Amino acid sequence: MMAVTSSCKEGTKIAMDNGKYVRYTPEQVEALERLYHECPKPSSMRRQQLIRECPILSNIEPKQIKVWFQNRRCREKQRKEASRLQAVNRKLTAMNKLLMEENDRLQKQVSQLVYENSYFRQQTQNTTLATTDTSCESVVTSGQHHLTPQHPPRDASPAGLLSIAEETLTEFLSKATGTAVEWVQMPGMKPGPDSIGIVAISHGRSGVAARACGLVGLDPTRVAEILKDRPSWYRDCRAVDVINVLSTGNGGTIELLYMQLYAPTTLAPARDFWLLRYTSVMEDGSLVVCERSLNNTQNGPSMPPAANFVRAELLPSGYLIRPCEGGGSIIHIVDHMDLEPWSVPEVLRPLYESSTLLAQKTTMAALRHLRQISQEISQPNVTGWGRRPAALRALSQKLNKGFNEAVNGFADEGWSMLESDGVDDVTLLVNSSPSKMMGINLSYGNGFPSMGNAILCAKASMLLQNVPPAILLRFLREHRSEWADSGIDAYSAAAVKAGPCGLPVARGGSFGGQVILPLAHTIEHEEFMEVIKLENMGHYREDMIMPGDIFLLQLCSGVDENAVGTCAELTFAPIDASFSDDAPIIPSGFRIIPLDSGMDASSPNRTLDLASTLEVGAAGNRSTGDNSGRNGSTKSVMTIAFQFVYEIHLQENVATMARQYVRSIIASVQRVALALSPSNFGSHAGFRTPPGTPEAQTLARWICQSYRCYLGVELLEYEGSESILKTLWHHTDAVLCCSLKALPVFTFANQAGLDMLETTLVALQDISLEKIFDDNGRKALFAEFPQVMQQGFMCLQGGICLSSMGRPISYERAVAWKVVNDEENAHCICFMFVNWSFV
């Protein structure tokens, strides 16, 4: 018998008939390795071809070649697994070091708090004694030991700037690794090997502050280089200008910077900073980049105020970057700002007083960007549309920057405001500067060009109540027709030569968006980019320069309901099939920012948790106020900006059309937000369903009673104190009700049902029963459907159905039964899909 080895360690040996193992010659190994890199898993025919084409392998049997390739693949798999485990081990070691340092810092903080508590007790006792003492001289003398020494004089000279820089370094390190700030763990962040790092926010400190510690797979010098380029990763940063650079005697560098930040909404002015940045290397080899604002109290150089900007203050902040054993860096980030909240309307002040929002938009954004760069270097793969990750990241930045420019409308970029029509809800800006218009003319797939010599931006902001940004934004993305069908006259749209740069518009048109190319997800799936094909169902004349199909490059972020304080954005811009990396982008879109800091403690899934908002029992209806108290009333501000390319002589018509378009979008968003708000799900506010539909609690009771009546078993197992609706809502199988019509549509679904159909309660009624089945499924369904009305139920074998997004879903079996009301009249048909999953 021929002995054949499958050992991965003996991959360089061949098995002969006599049972002895003989090593491959170096030439044979070299030839096989070369072939392996060309084709790691050759077929039987390919292996025989290899032997014929390579004479040096002619004395090896095809079976032995097969074994060699098996062993080689095994070794490669083991090598990759060993490399992965080593990387995980390095990360765990670094994380353990971080946690130990954090533990030491917390112990120091506890010791300091104990000392301060003892000191204040003693001071209280001394004050009590002093009230009975006729001489207070001793009390005054004892207080002199606690006076803070005066700072040495400073000025704009190199020595003065170095003095400011050294002080900034000391204060920054006391925040990064010391106890100068009382840090508390950011809500929703759990440290671990798969987390972004250890993230904390300040407690009881002036301004807003956030700190993060993490591990990145880049060397310290590269990390510092990336973080200094703030506009590349901080989406709110408009520009950073280096005004002056000085070298210090200790090998460090002092830079004077002027930085501008975009305003996140149309309701507040932008911010700017006059900064000193100090880069130095510490004795232990750590690299430090620290910054602070320069102001009049420091007698340093000054920068005059800029029009339309509010001068904010950056308190000592920066980056402590230490080399990590085995490669990479351990980084400590501190951001501490005073954003001058007095300068904005009171309702917006939480945006400028939230350390959580600062952590999400700045501190954690820096860590995510570093990890994204590290991943791109280690895995330089080509993703969607033939783009590398770096190119897609650049497209993402262009979309975001273009939207920020539209929201802010700076005069130095060529924007000027049009007169209002008497209602100040929508602001119109126009821009016809050559730099803005250069190269904006696009060509679409049908050959029609988009011509124009000016851009009009229509923008507005609105306050939203009690609807989480992530859920609202997800709805806007998935159900574009709910807000995009504005009904604007097609001729007005045609006058622009192309529709709004976000969407075309037409009377009677309905726009269905189909994701044809998912391009990329960033690290931790914080945002994703995709290409959308919009199918215009309206009709256009041949002289209208508007395509029937338009492609959008779309960027979506902040859709994670579990993230705390996250800004949700949906931005999009028209593109053509030959879209290049340097093509101009004119984006439009939505931005939703949470305002309430109290939302951190509430449940992120509250708007979809019907069981907590639709309870109608013996105690009566749940009131809106009750619901708000339970779930936490949330506020957010939504900013909308749409850009239109047009010919300058048509400005008046385009302005009228743009106002109507944006106002129609505002009305649609308000309607959707109201429907998604949990306060409107209670019976007091009115459950948003067609007339004649019972309250959810009553419907849940009818569903369970009918199931027990027709199938002879209980549908739910619930305790007496648990409401039927709550138990049904959290049932693991998908339960959906459809109407008794010629074309049944869904009227109710539990949480699993909504997840399966990838929809919301508002959009559920737009989905028909036949839409979720393929041809075979529809035939089987309609063949068995009469059974439901005759015997009250039917059972369907396992199969495949489709979600509202077109994703295939497998299910083990399905049950349908007739739901009857208290008068025993048929009310609807209920379906239950058991053990479903996305294919």
C-alpha cells in the first residue's frame, strides 16, 4: 500500500511505493511554490497540466502533487492564524497595560478625593473655631500657604512662547495621565479587545472635555503626522493655517495656528481658534503634541477676530503617543474646549455643552481614523467601483465637506444670500464664482448633460421631538419616496436643466432608490457609502435636459441606535457612470444632531418598543406624559441643505421652485417624525393606523385568542403581570398581520417582523403580502390561501421570502390563521414565520 502523508509539517516530502519518504529537491519546491502563488487550489486537470508543462515535476504523481498543495494550504492557514493570534496577543497586552495605567490613575484620584475630603472637614472645623476666636489672624495666616504662585511673565518672544508651551505640556499631561480632570466612563462604551479604546468624558469641569486611550497599528511619528492634519479626519474642521513655526532648544517645535470649524446647523455661527501647538519628545521616548488657545491673559501674539466667526477657546489638549512593544502605538487623546455656548440660541446650547458629543465627533473620530489608516495599510484591497479604501475615504470627505460648505455658506467662498419671500423658514444662497462652477457640468447615462453657470442652495433647520436621530435617518434612507415625491411641476424642474443635485422632481413622479453598488464601510461600520440608482417614474419631454435614471453617490453615518450622542447624516450627490476621483461633487442631504444629554440613560430602541408605549389595560390608557417619563423625552435638531445647478437668468424661477421643494421635504419629515415618535403610539395620541383598526393591545389579544381557537395551543407564554402585547412584541418569531383585501397589505408586525422585512411601522402599510414572496412562493400561497378562510388556518413548508430591501430570507416553516374580533367577524390574517434568517 502506498503511504501518503497529509501532515502540514512534512509538505516538502513525497511518498513512494516502498513507504519511504523522500524530500523534494529545492528546484521542485521552487517550482511548486511558484505554481502555488499562481493557483493555490488547482483542479485535477490543472495539476496534470502542471506536470506536463514543468519537466522537473515529471517524476511526481498527480496524487502527490495534490497532497503537496493540501499541505501548503494548511501551512498558509496556520501561518495566518498564528499571525492573527500574535496580533491579538499584542493588542491584549497593550490593552492590559492601558487598563493598569487607568487603574493607577483612578487610585490616585481616589486618594486625592480622600485627601480633599479630609482637608475640607478640617477647614470646616477651623471655621467653626474661628467664629468663637476674637483674633482671626491665625486663620488668615494658615490660608496663605494655599496661594497659587504667579505665572512668570510671557510675551510673543521665542522665550515667552516656550514658557507658554511648557505650561501647556504640563497641564495636558495632568489631564491625559493625571487627576486634573475627574473623568467618568462614557455611556455605552465598554473597554475590551474589540473596542475602539477607553473613552471618558469630564465631570464637573468648565467647558467640554473628552479623553480616549487606544492602540493603533502605526508608529508614533506617523500617528502624530496624521493627527496634526486635522481637516483629514475631523469632519467639522474647515481649515488649519500654520502662521509661524519655531524650533526650540530641546528639539521641539512650536507652531502658531489659525483654525476654523464649520457650524453644524444653520442656526449658529461657525467657530474659530487662535492656537499654539507644541510638539516634543519626552525622556521615555514618548511623542507629545499639545495645543492651547492664545488669549490676552497670556500676553502672547494675537489674531484679530474674523467676520461671521465666534472665537472659541481650546484649553490644554493634545496627544500622548508611546511606542508599543511589537509595533504600533499606544495613544492618549485629550480634547478640552470652551465653545462659547452663550452665542447660540438656548435650545441649541446642549450642542456646545455636551462632552459626549465632543467625544463622538472629535476624540473617537481621531481614533477611528487612525485605525482605518492602519487597516488600509495592512489590507490594501480594491473595494467597490475599483477604488481603493483611501480613494473611497477621500470621496467621503468630499461629500462631507461639500455639505458643510452648503450649510455654512461662507462669503469668502462666493455665497450670497437672496431676499426672503416673507417667510424665514428656508434660506436661499447663490454662488456663481468661477472656482465653484469649474467642472460642475455632469453627463448622465442617457447622454444628456447637466448645464449651469450658478448654484443655488436652499437650507433650513428644524427642531424634532422624541424621535432618535438614528431611526429617523434610517427611515429617510430606506424609504426615499416618503419624502422625495414633492409634486413640484416638471416644467419648473426642467428649467434647471437638471433636477436638484440631490434628487430630480416631477409631477406625479415616485422615486424608487435601488442600491446597486455598496462601496465601503469604515472601521466599526460607523459610516457606509453606496451608489443609488433612482428610477424616475414621471414622464419628460424630449426637450427637457433631465435623465430618466440618475445615479447618486450616497454617504450614511450615525445609524447605530446603540451609539450615544451620535450625529446622524445622510448626504448624496449626482454622479455619472464615468465618475472619476477628481470629479466635482455638489452634495445635498440631512443632518440630525441630538440635543438632550439626558438621552444617554434612556433606551436606544424606545421608538420601536411598542410594548412599552402601546399598553392599554385595566389601569387605562398610557398618557403621553407618562411615556415621556419612562422613555426620556429627546430633542434633536435637523439641518436640511439642497443644492441646485441652474442658469443664472432663471434664478427667480429656480428660487421659487427650491423653496417649494425644501418646504415639501420639511413637511414630509415632520410627518414621518411624528409617526415614529413613541408618544404618538399610545391610544391617547392615536395609533397611526387606518380607521377601524383596533388598539394594539386589543389586536394582540385577538391574535392570541384566534391562534388558540384554530390551532388548539397557546401562541404565547406570558406571566399574568406581563401584557399580551409586550410578550407578542418581543416574540422571537416574526408575526405579521395583513388586511382582508384583494391585494392584502401588512397592517401590523412585531419587532421580529419589522426586522425581517427591514422596515418600520410607518412604512409597513406600503408592503403587500405578495411582494415578499417569489413566483413559486406566491403560487403556493394563493393555492393554500382559501384554507385560511374555510378552516381558519394553514401551514406552509419552509422556503424563501424577501425583505422590503430585496434581501432573501429563509424560514423553517410558516403558519397563517384567521384573526377574528369579539363579534367573531374576520378582522385580518396573521402570519408567523418560524426560525427565519437572512440568506
